Amino acid sequence: MKGDDDTISMPPLRMSTIESFGEVVLGEFYPEALVKPMPVDILHLVDNVLPQYGIHVSPASAAEMGDNLGLTDADGTSSIDVLILAELWDQLLEGGPLANRARATVAHELGHCVLHVPVICRCCMFPHGQHLLARVAREEVPAFKCAEWQAWALGGCILAPRRTINMVSNPTVAKLANIYEISISMMQQHLRRLRLFVPGM
């Protein structure tokens, strides 16, 4: 995840398509989260599940990360390296509400792994494919083609799928944020993308 001032233009994706990707990811990585409202155990995924699929998440220093909380390296090899700012990594290990931002960051980077690494690898196979990956000002790219928007959208669908949100009785933003262990701000943005409106928005 880079700063919000620029992005890479990606093939367009509807929100319904991103939701479908989210269900596939959860069905493969953490199917219990499709059965009832619950937080996804991101640390378990990082330690025990994602490495089986060639996705390796590890901490990196502030000097390595620059202004980024997370970075996904798509170098075209069979494995994908995801770096998370060491401070967030420590929060993820500690757990509790302090880990919310770290959990969201990992889910966001997983969104890049699923949606964008395959596109980037295909582009890199062609002599002139690199120009397709040039970073552009975010305001020049519509949301549905913005790599960062797409990754946040998929990250939200992984952490809080519509299917189980609809199972929550008398939902409010605060209640949903507490159930899924994400920040109120992220839950508000996620619900807007899903076009679900509950008290507290």
C-alpha cells in the first residue's frame, strides 16, 4: 500500500466482482468466516495459510518502507513477498483493538496479491508492458480502475463479507466494527462501497 496521492490504473472491476473474489478468498483461506459474523484471524493466515499459497508476509523497518504501511512485491516469481511496517507487525502480534490497522493493512495487501500481481506479471512478460504499470495521479483514475481502491474494496470484503454482515441483528457501524475487529472509519467506507446503510454512517 503506497501513499494515496498516486496509483496504478488496472482493468476495471465492479464491486459485485470484487465481492465474488472476496468470497472465493475466504472460501479457500478461512471458510468459517462465511458462516457467521466473526473476525478473520489474520495472524493465523499470515503464519499458517498464506505461505502454502506462496504468499509470505514479514515485517520491515521504517527505512525500508518509506511512507508505506505495506508493500507487495510482484517480481514475477512463483512466490509473493508482502512487507508490513514493523510497528504494525508488532501491533498485529499484540492483538486487540491496537491491531485493527495492521489487520486492515494485511487484508489490503492480500487484495493486491489476488487482484493485481497476476496483471503485473502478465504485463512484465511483454517488452512494452512496463508502460502500462506507470504510476499516475489518483484523481486521474476512476475508482473502479484504481489499484488502491480495488485493494481496499477486496480487503474489506475479506474482513467483513456482506453475507455475514446481513446476519447481524440491529447492526450499527460501531457494532459491526467491533464484531469484525476493524476501525469504525474502515467499516463506514466498506459499508458505503457495499451500499449498505446502517445507523452511525
